Amino acid sequence: MPDNKTIEILRDQISADIAATDNLQALDNVRVGALGKKGSVSALLATLGKMTSEERKVAGPAINGLKNEIVAAVEARGAELKKAELEKRLASERVDITLPVRPGPLARGRVHPVSQVIDEITAIFSDMGFALAEGPDIETDYYNFTALNFPEGHPAREMHDTFFFNPDSEGKRKVLRTHTSPVQIRTMETQEPPIRIIIPGRTYRCDSDQTHTPMFHQVEGLVIDKSSHIGQLRWVLEEFLKTFFEVDNVVTRFRPHFFPFTEPSMEVDVQCDRSGNEVKIGTGTDWMEILGCGMVHPNVLRNAGLDPDVYQGFAWGLGIDRLAMLKYGMPDLRAFFDADKRWLDHYGFRPLDMPTLFGGLSS
């Protein structure tokens, strides 16, 4: 029968082994060494069967007490090791809550440069007293060509310039509008002069390179009155260019040209500086063609139901995408339509920065 001294020595040894463990696996090894089938405490329990009843009354409580103490010590040490392990893990995997809050949608979102430039153009011409007009992207041959004085057989009617739809039940073929000019006809048909409108919108032509895309954006202006003249046209265009490019002065040059819907027709060059990586408007000695314009052709007025002996007017057209490239230094028009978020993050505008004349168009 094991005496009390033997039990005390075993208790001290196992307690020291438990206290010395530094991980759960080592603690489990000590537990198995003491309480497993071949453990030291289990061996003492096995001796109880060979004892007399009197000896068991003395040894049984002592050995079982040792077992219970070891079980309690293992559980306590296990709890300590688990807590230490959790604290170590939390220290290595903690989240730094001092980081700034992620920006919300209004801060992360960006307005596409085309939308921004349309808003800038609208703000400028609205201040001049122009109204906004819109029309369908899918047009009839009449509104896209005939009413605008395009004769039969004109090159612009050909397949290499225009996207035609299949013939309808009447054999007529609609088109994706090649310019926003059909809206001029629709406005003159439904509105009495004086007329002062601008027409931003999508247009479509069979063309694709660094400065052309099959779908692009255009803005046209139209003024119809009884006393409109080229001097007013020039003033409107120069005031627009000064305000849009945010310069104090621009120098323009009007060259004779041909458009079926205007007579006389002109292309307008603006003085610029091409010496650097970007084209600078309002300075330098170079010239760059920027838009087309002219006095509305009498045939166009007649087709819209207006008397050219009473009314006259002027019109002009600009490429919105090209204006954006010039003002904001974008080298390739095709990138406008690539849906690349990195490009939009770089060139886009914050949603709440609405262009205004008093606050700055591109502030």
C-alpha cells in the first residue's frame, strides 16, 4: 500500500510538470502520463484491488483525492494556456480601429468627363438665354438628310458614313442619326421664332481611330429670328470659347467651307499654342479647327415651314468629346468608352462639383 509520503512526492512532481507546460499539447501529455491507462496515478488506483478492506479505506480516499487534484490542476492550467493563446492570437490579428472610415459613394464616385462637359456647355449657353432641346437617336431619312438639304446621292448618305437599319414594311430605312441637326428641324416645326436652342446628344458614324469613334457626342446651336446675322454668331462662339476654356481672350479665324444646311458655311479656327504636351487655347501663334457654323440655308427654313424672306438664323456644331480632350488633356478618344475605372478615377469629376459660371466650370 502506498504511504502518504509516496503520494505527496507524486503530487509535487505532477504539479510541477503541469505548471511547467507552455502549450496545450504539452499539458495533455502530462495528463496522459498521470491519468492515462498507464499513468502513474492510474497505477496507484490499480493497487486498490489487491488491498484489504481496511487498507482501501485509508489508501482509497488519498489516491482518489490525488486524482481529483490533478484533474482540477490540468483544467486550471488548460484555461490559462487557452487564454494566453487567445491573447497572442488577438495581438497578431487585431484590426487597427484608428484607421479612417472608408469614403462613401459620393466621395468614391466619379462623373464621366463627357457628362461634365455637357453640364459646362449647358451652363454657359443657358446664361446666354438658350434653351435645351433633345430628339431621338433613331431618325428617318427625311429628318436626318432631306429636310437638311442633303441632295440625293450626297456622299454622307452612303453606307461608309451612316448606320442604316433594315427596310421597314414600306421599304424605308431609318438611320442612327449622324448629327443632332434633325432636332433643329423638329424644333422649327413645332416652335414659333424667335428660337434659341442648344442640342447636346449622341451621334453615330462609321469611323474609328484615335480621334474618332462610331458613337460620339455632339452639341449644336440654333438661332432663328428676323434680324440674326453673322456678327451675332461670331460673338456667341467667341464668348462660349472664352468661358469654356476659362481664358480672358480668344482669337478666331473664319474660313469658307461647305455644309448642305448652311449658306454661307464656315469652319472656325481658334488661336492656340502647341509647343508643349497639351494644346493651350487663348495663347500662342498656331491655329486649330474647332467647329463648323454658318447661316441657316433658306431651303432648310422652307422645309421646316418658315419663310426665309421673313426669318433667318445661324447654327453651329461642336464635338463634345473633342472639347473634353482639349480642355482636360486626354490623348485618346477611344479611352472614353473603355469603361476602365482607373481612367475614370483619374479624369472623372466628383459628383457634387456641379459646374456653374459663378463657382467655376471645372473647380
